[in-house]
Amino acid sequence: MKKSIICSVLVFFGCLYEVQAQTPKFVNEFLNIGVGARSHGMFGSMSAHVDDITAGYWNPAGLARIDKKAQAVAMHANWFGGISNYDYISYGKQLDPEKKSFGSLSFIRLGVDNIPNTLNLIGPDGSINYDQVTSFSAADYALFASYAQALGDGPFTIGGSVKVIRRTIGSFGGSWGFGADLGIQYRSDRFAFGVMARDITSTFNAWSFNLDDAEKASFLATGNDVPVNSTEIALPRIIVGGAYFGGSDKFSYTIEADLNISTDGRESGVVGGNNFNVDPTVGVELGISKKVYVRAGIGNIQRIINEVNGSQADLEYQPNIGMGVVLGRVRVDYALANVNESAGLLKSHIFSVHLDFVDK
């Protein structure tokens, strides 16, 4: 009877163990989701033109283009159709107006809460006691400290972020990780270019588990491997973007295309191989009187093996849409992700509030 029970905690640990047993790929995936509803509306096509507080995530060089005394943003999303909660908050301030230097702190949490813990559902004598079923959360946390400044009086800015990563699975286990990002931007009147090096030093996560003998026995009795202490490695990723923008006070537009270049061995991208993969994204933002914005983006373009003919691959993509409204010093943004129902994706609603601080 024990073997017929599908325990949520065992499924979660089983997936985690499988990932850890592989080569360094699909590590810290929660840090690839992105922050800010405006950015999600453009499917994360931000590395070249981002110039607000979210730049601490998308490209820290963009922080140097903030001309306000300080900025703050908060975001909440019911991700994957409400399965998980994704929250983000950031605050930053101008440090030196002459150098256009700016610093910020950002915090991200992605959590799946109220997961049933059924490890003690069945007693040693085979009896079932539902009072022994408790719940736990599996949560990922990241803290970013970012800094940027202009390179002289020219069109270039440079910035970087250091990040601390904490991942937990209830009281059963957790990991600590550390990494760094580096970015540069160029901007003219109509064009912008950006390069973002994510996990430039490679990011290491050290996992440790503290299961007791009874919990280990439950894993073995249900055909699962017992998680062991291990280390994950997130390999560097390069994002290269170009943007074009223009218009007037009554009507404005921004168009950006990014190329996400990774070496983690994914082969589903438009261009991919054993050690090289390129994922393109495109985003558009239209503004009316600098008060109302409408956005759309396409990404997650993948080659999917045809179920009928395994020698062929179909091209699939994910569209996002969004909008924003400016109310004085406050901007409220909304994005709807995973719009493509034919791909079997769960819609995600994303909200964020952006606040400017100015001198009185």
C-alpha cells in the first residue's frame, strides 16, 4: 500500500534530486523568470533600453540612466496559473549626480506554499493517520546589491550586481548560493545597445539535507532516492540587445530585440547544440501622452519534436501582453504571460507598482 501512495513531498524531492544528478543546467531557474510587469509585457526584452530600478535585474548598467533622486518598485504575480507566488521589491537612490552613479537593493521570492507532507501518513504498523499530514513551503530567495555609473561624459554606462541566493524545502533541506552579474549600455537619441553577462563568475549553490531515519525509510519504501548533500553550478549567460525608440510627447514607441546566449546544453532554442543555445525575444511598447502604455512581446521560441514524425520539429512561441498607466509619480503596470493556450501553458497575471522620489 505504501508504494501506491504518491506523496507530494516525495515528488518534489525526486525532481530536485534528478536535477542535481545532471550536468550544470536548469539551475536557479527562478532567476530567469524576470521582474516588473512592464518588462514581462515586453517578454523581458530590456537589456538595451532599461532605465529604471528594475535594471538591477535586467542590466545593472541601466541604473545610471535614472534621473530621479530615488526609485522603488514592488511586484506580485500568481505564477503558473496560481500554483506559486512570485514577489519582488527593489529600492535604489542616486549616489553621485556628476558620475550618474546609482545603487539599489532588490529582493525576489518564488514560493510554492502549503505542500502536503505525507511522509508520516502511514505508521510503522501500516495504519493511516491523517493527523500526521502537515504542510511546508518550497521557496527560493535572492538578494541583489547593484551599482552603476556613467563612463565619463560619453554614451556608455556600466554596472554590476552581486547576489545571494537561498533555497529552502521546508525544514528538510536548503542551499546557499553566490554569484555576480555585469552589464554595459550604449545609448543615443534613437538607438540603444546593451550586453548583460549573467552569472559571470558562475553561480554555486551548496545543498544540505537533514532527514531523519524515518523520513529516509519513507523515501526508500516508495522507490525514491534519498537526497544527499550536493553542489549545483549555474553557467554564465550572455544577453545582447538592441533597441530603437522615438515619437513625440503625444505618441512614443520602443522596439527591442534580445538574444539570450547560454552554454548550459539546452537544445530546444532556435539555434542550439550540445554546448550552445540562442533564445531570441522581441518586445514593443507604445505610449500615449506619456500616460498610457500598451505592450506586447514574444519569446520562449522553441523547436518541439513532432509527436507524429520524430524526425521533424515544430516551432512554438509564447506571447505576452501588458499595459501601464502613469499617475503622477506612480506607474501601475500589468502583464498577462503565457497567452498561447495551444501550447498548454498556464496563464500568469503580473502586477507591479513603480514610485519615483523627487526633490521637493
